[in-house]
Amino acid sequence: MNAQSLLNLGLSFAFLTLGWLAREMWVAVKELKSDLAKLREEMPKNYVSKGDYREDIHELKEMLNKIFDRIDKKADK
């Protein structure tokens, strides 16, 4: 083999490897986008938002305050 053939063979192998890596990266990015979209859909189902949590805690504190007030009134009698 002459030098030109070896150079062509080496460059062909390099571009083949580079193309394969680029395709693998492209597929991986597409899968990540798909997973991220699924996560955005499922996340509100599994986790409580900060606003909802604060509302629920506020309601619980109000209920406890009413209970404590009733207990204080009972203890005074």
C-alpha cells in the first residue's frame, strides 16, 4: 500500500468513528429530551408544590389553635 491509500484508510476510519460518536450523541440527546418531558409531566403528580404545602400547614395550624383554645376554655371552668 502506498502512503495515499494509508492516509485515506486512516481518515476513513477516523471519520467513521466520529460519525458513529455523533450519532450516538444525537440519540442520547433525543432520549434525554424525551425523559425530561416525561419528568415534567409526572413531577406534579409525585411532589407537592410549595404553595400547596404552605396552605395545608396554615390550615393545620388554624385547626390546632382552635383545639388549644377549646382546651384552654375547658381548663378555666
